Amino acid sequence: MGAARRRYRRRPGQDVVAVQLKLDTDGFAYRKWGAEQRCKPGDWLVDNNGDLYTVDAAVFARTYRPSGKGTYLKATPVWAEIAARDGFVQTKEGRSRYAAGDYLVYNEEGGGDAYCMSRAKFEAMYEPDPSDA
């Protein structure tokens, strides 16, 4: 781990376009973040400003809110810390590789439901939550 974990919120105007995979399918596998990811039936396919990935159905329902027709905004806070060294984090979809200086991000305050993101991308999308002061 790197710097202390802090609470963040999504910056205004950082909506995503998303479609739920409501098809008769077993899901699919895809390569991203340095490893194989797995999408399950009912998961969401998300376009985050050109970055495409899937989000677990239960996580999406708990953390995103509709903001328009086919657009959603992450409405719940995240907790994040800067990684001190390279590594992998286990996500609901698979493993994701991160580099020293990237952010390790958690949907749960205790560190559960993890993912990772480059420092530049994280800081463009998130801001410190003032209620964490």
C-alpha cells in the first residue's frame, strides 16, 4: 500500500453510458488491465469516455444512478490510496494490473470491491469528499 486511504466522490459531469447485458448468454471473457476479465449475464457494459469495461450487476445497482437516457453517474463514494509498487488487484471481473503511483480504488470503506486506475485518470474523475475532512 502507498499513501493513506481517503474517501473520494465522482466529479460532476463524469457520466458514463451503460447497457445491461440482458441476453440469454453465459457472458463472455475479454482481455483488459493485463489479464482476462469475465462478464456475467446481467452485468453492465460501460463506456467511460471511450474506456470500455464491464461492471458487476449488483455493484452497478448499488453504486450508479441514472442521469439521463442511457447515462449514469457513480453516486456513491469510493475509498482510494496510491500504490507504492506494481502489482495486481482482484476484481469481481478478474485481475487488474497496476503500477506504482496508480490508485487502488474500493467501493467499500473496509477495502472490499477493489479496482485500480491510473493516477491521471483517477484525479480527472474523482475529487476528495469534503465529508472526509
